[in-house]
Amino acid sequence: MSRVGILAVLIISACGAQEAPLIRANTILGDAITQPLTETAGDTIRGEQLFVSRNEGHCILCHQVDGLDAEFQGDVGPDLTLVGDRLSAGQLRLRIADYQLVQPGALMPSYYRIHDLHQVGEAYSGESVLSAQQVEDIVAYLVERRASGDDA
Amino acid sequence: MKRFAGATLIALIPACSAPPAAENATEIAAEDIVSGSIFLTAETRDLQEDNFANPGYLWVDRGEALFSKAPASGEACITCHEAGLSGVAATYPAYDEKAGRVLNLEGRINQCRVTHQSEPAWEYESEELLSVTAFVANQSLGAPVSVDVSGPAQDIYEAGRDYFQTRRGQFNLSCQQCHTENWGKRLRGDTLSQGHGNGFPAYRLEWESLGSLHRRLRDCDLGVRAEPLPYGDPLYVAVELFLAARSNGLEMESPAVRR
């Protein structure tokens, strides 16, 4: 590739304006991604860690789940203590991956998206916040946030 | 091939540099505008209000000394500003005829350094610039913010407003979403304030230092994993002007204490 070509590619990944969406439109059914993003099933325990950990999901910045061992949970987003009663795994998956596909203008960051972002920090350019497997882990954790706790 | 890649490159630049600002953005009603200090704990607020305990006054005192000291090649600030600069900081950022651009307080101080004292500009965030800025800002303590965004400042104001309303970073959030649409809510240990600049330069407990408003803006940009602008960048000065206009009437608090 020519120098200019390499530069062009660098700029593409730096601004994300021309990145292809990670989620293909034909995997979205209504307001859900019904098929898992990976072959390995999500891990609930890992999901809880990701949900809390500052350097990973850090969802408690904006959300609360009662009973979690974490100080100072946020309330910018809805309480997720019983979110498994409201949303299916597929609905959770789409909302975590890219909420703005459900509701344009949503505040919630898109955790599995690289396209159409601006002024992204160099260290993060071209990367989604979470990997596909991490999204699955959090889905596994959240789908079990139900009043009864056992299978719905 | 080279030609083709070059053309692609040019076509991409506008797509990157002109992200969409929010349409029909909401504003905080004038009667609801409040300072960031009301979201502090009682202890932090007490610390701010106690001139002896507030660590920011270390910089104010240093600034006062620098203000009266003649530099190697010129006269001391106090020679020209014998009566002090009471109320002046509340009108900044402001359009400066001579410079032909909008200057914030740091920029104005450096302009005096260069043109009236024949001294090199102080570096942004240097102890000297922070101290003199804090000393001058503190002379407007309690004065209402009153910046003018008419005339040549209008375009700069609008550039600052657009920056404020544009989503950015890997988290794709705008200043507007946190500070206009969700102030008062909890972001973990912090309560979101309305994001006013009236307390700056401010002493932040997290910094264990006094810092400029641009340092705070860089922290907010870093928080959403956006590439922050350099200190003193004209676009941050524009954001500063927008923030000040948005808070016109609010009392100046520098050196404020913040978490």
C-alpha cells in the first residue's frame, strides 16, 4: 500500500466515520439480537465482574442493582435490579451493544460499536468498549436479574 | 493508486471534522441555574468558604506576590493596575481588539506579559500562570458572571456551543447530555453539576492542586474516552465562553474547592 493509502486507513480508524457496523442489520429482529454474538455461552459471574469493574463495563457508573457489593452506584440510567423480568436476552444484547439502534438519541453508550464515532481517544480508536464475549457475559448476568431468581 | 488514495483521504476529512451537533437542544431555565458548589458535601463547601483552610488561597497569595514583582525586562502588573482588577475576571473570556480574538483570563494575562512586560508567555498550567490567574479571578469573588457574546464574539460562542452539544469519544457522550440533561443525578460517587466554570481556577481534591478550567475540560473529555484538546486551545476558549454565557449572573467562586 502507498504511504497515502496507509494514512487514509489510519484516519478512517481514528474517526470511525467509515467503519462498517459490527452488528449487521440482518441479525436484528424487532428490538432484539436473538442469536448470541459468540459460540461460547455467557458467564454470569464474569458478567457481574464486568458490570462493576471500573476498567471494563463499569455499568454501575449509571445503573444500580440491589445487593451488589459495590459502593456508590449511579442513577443516570434505570435501576436494573429486576431487568430480567422486563427484557429478554436478545433485547438486552441489542441494548448493550448499541442502544442507539433501539432509540436514536439514547444517552446510554454503545458497548459493541466502532462506526460513526468522533474524536475518539487514540488509545481506543477502532475498538469497541467491550468484546463480543464480554457482551454475552453481561447479558447472562442481567437476564437472571428477576424477582423469582429461578427459571422464568 | 496513489491518486485514488489521496482522493479518498480528502473525501474523509470533512466526515471526521464535522460531526453533528444536537438539534433542538434543551437549555436550563435561567431560574434553575446553580453553582457546582451546591452539589458538594457540607465539609467540602465549608473548606471552600474558609479563606484560611481553602488550599486555593496558597496560589492566590503567590499570585499576589507575582503581581507586584517587576519581571527582568518590564514593570510589575501592579504598576498599570494600581487599583486592582476587581470585577474584571467576571467579564472573561472577552473579545480583545488588539489580539483580534477572544481571550480567556490566562490568555489576557499572557498578552500583558508579552506586549507590556516583554516577557515570554507563561506555560499553561505552570505555577506562575495558575497563581496570577487565581489572584485576578479571586478579585471578582461574589461578582456575577457577565460575559458579552455579541459582535465578534458571536461566532466563537457558537463554536463553543457546538462543541458542548456534540457527542464524542468511545462513549459517544456530549457535555450537554451530562450537564444540561442529567444534572442532579448520580454518576457513581459524583453528583452531576450543571458544568459551570465560575469556580475556576479551582482546587480539586483529586488533583491535590489548583487547576485551570481547561484541565477540568480535558478530564471530562478523557472521561468519555475522547482525545482531549491541548491546553489553551482556541476551541476550549470557545467552550469557556459558551459556559460563561450560559451561567451569566452566577456568582464567581474562584478559588473553589471541588471533589
